[in-house]
Amino acid sequence: MLRSYLKLAIKVLLRRKFYTFISLFGIAFTLTVLTLATALLDHVFSPVPPERHLDRILYVKQVTLHGEHITLRGSPGFGFLDASVRNLPGAARVTICTRGSDVVSYSGGQKLRLSLKRTDGEFWKVLDFDFLEGGPFTVEDDRAGNRVAVINEATRRQAFGVVGVVKNVPIIRDVPFADLWVPIGTEPSADYKSQFSGSYLAMILAKDARDLPSIKSEFDARVATLKAPDPKEITSIASGADTLVETVAREVLPGTGRDAHGGLLEALLVLGAVLFMALPALNLMNINLSRILERASEIGVRKAFGASSRALVGQFLVENVVLTLVGGVIAWLVSAGALRSINLSGLVPYADFHMNLRILAAGVLLALVFGALSGIYPAWRMSRMHPVEALRRRA
């Protein structure tokens, strides 16, 4: 039965090439945009090096310091993180690093603008960088404030005393991204050690993903008992240990408070995709309705000879899904070319966008959803058409 449906679907689509072209263009354009968005989200949130263990990592990237006359919300300071994330039960490793800052260096008379990140020695054990040369600096290097550095392959030059060269990390992975990594101990002043507000963040690598809820609870308990360096000005402190999705939710959704609503962010992304598909789906639905009216005699004859409504609906849905999947293939090819162009353009520093099985699966799912959205109502109209009415329309 399905084989005959497929053969008939191909013949129907080739019968009216102009309508098919318009439909394919709308489907391909819509799915291309959604596929590119999916690819971007996949490269931001998927567990790839150096953030390979995302299912076991919590981030502390924001703190809110509140007082009677002041509220400070931003990146935490080293002092706050040092007091709140060290030796958490269930944590395998903890690292503290800066968010990164721009620095200027000179090589052979050429001015270089680099992204500098200060880290501790544990940074290289929480994250899995691909070292092309040498190795990371150590905890001892950080404690001693040794003037050593790790650079990426694009900055393969002497900045301090280079101990290692790592593969480039795209800027969309903002935590590990940098051109140059140096020990926190090279900070020119020790004032950072007591600051609760600053430009630092922390990563907590759990021993097991099942330990994440208990680590979050222990972190919350610690934060609740912390006293700011200036308790007269700051009376309460709020922060959270979040997964990567929760971290993004905390940064983009206002008023998340102590809890970061990662589920709400995911729901909004799905809703956005559905709404984006709605208008093209409605346009395709109107085209499908026109096709049904043109095929009124065919529907009438088939119903007169005993074809069930279920069989007619199944046939039309197969036709629509075939059309949508063809549009999906076009969208896949266009998206692959677009991602390659972005990589070559340098628009996103060190971008390494590419298609993978996760994106393919998402693309197929989007195509099926799009096909269902645009085909269900016309198929229902087809099934409700009376044979006599259908034959009369032809006349």
C-alpha cells in the first residue's frame, strides 16, 4: 500500500510542476532557516571538546549582591567563588577562571589583539582541550604566579613562556574560548582574592551526573550563609550552580532569581520554531486545498468505488510528507553550504560549524512536523468530500 502511495505521490507532484516548485521553495527556505538555527544551537549546547562532559558540569557565572541602597548583578568575584565552590560534596574537580578580556600584543612590529583568560591549573582537567604541542600549566604554576601561557594554534607565538598549544576553540563556546591562557596567579594585584563581584566564573565537574542536584543544594546552602566583605552595604547574596542550558536561561530571561528556568528556555525555543513554521505551513495548506479541488473528480471516482476516507487521507499525507522531505533534502544541502561559508568567512572566530547526525535527526523531525502541520487539514477536507459533490465540481 505504501509503495503505491509513493508512486502516486511522485506522479501527482510532477503533474503540476509550478505548484510543486512554489511549495518546495517555501518548504526549503523554512527548513533551511530552522536547520541553520538547529546547527547553531547544537554547536553551542552539544557535548564536544573541550566541553565534553556537559552532563556533569555546573557553571557559576552570575551573582546578585543586594543591599538597602544598592543591587549589583553580574559576574562573581574570585573571593565569592573561592568561598562557595571549593570542596563541594560530589564534585570531582572545581576550576575558577576569568570570563576573558582583550589584550594587545606585538610580534615583529605587528599589532595583535588577543582574548586573554586567566585560569587555575584545574581548568585543564575539567575541560578536554586538544593539545597540538606541549601541555597545560599546572596548579603549582598558578600558585607560584609563573609567567607561562597556553596559546591556541592561531596565536602560535611567544607571549610569555609558552608551555602548550591547543586547537582553536570557537567563540560560541564562551567559557573555554580564548587565544591566550595564563595562570590566575599572574594577576598584578592580590585584591581579587577577596572580591565578591568581578569578572570570574567557576565550573564544577561532578563525579556523576546524578550528583548534580545535591551539589546544587549544597552550593545554595553555602551562598545563604556567606557574608559579604562589606555587610553594611550588602545584606543578601543570590547565585546558582547551573547546567549550560540553565546558564543561558539565567542570562537571557529576566527575573530568574535563584532558579534558572532552563525548561522554560527550551519550551520557548520549540515554540519559536513552531511559530516560524506556521505561516509557510498555512501557505502550503492553501496550495494543497487548491490541489484537492483540482482532483475532485479523482476523489469522487475513488470514493464511488469504495475507497475509504482513511485511505484517501493516508494517500494525501504521504504526498505531502514526500514533498516536505524533498524540501528537507534541499534545505540540508543549502545549510551545509551556508555553514561552510560561515567557517571560511571568519565571521565567527574559529567557527567549526558542520552537519552531524543530531542535526540530521532534528531536520527530519522538523520536516515531518512541517508536513503534518500543512497536510492534516487538507487531508481532512478530502476525506469529508461527498462523491456526488466531488463529481459535480468536475462538471
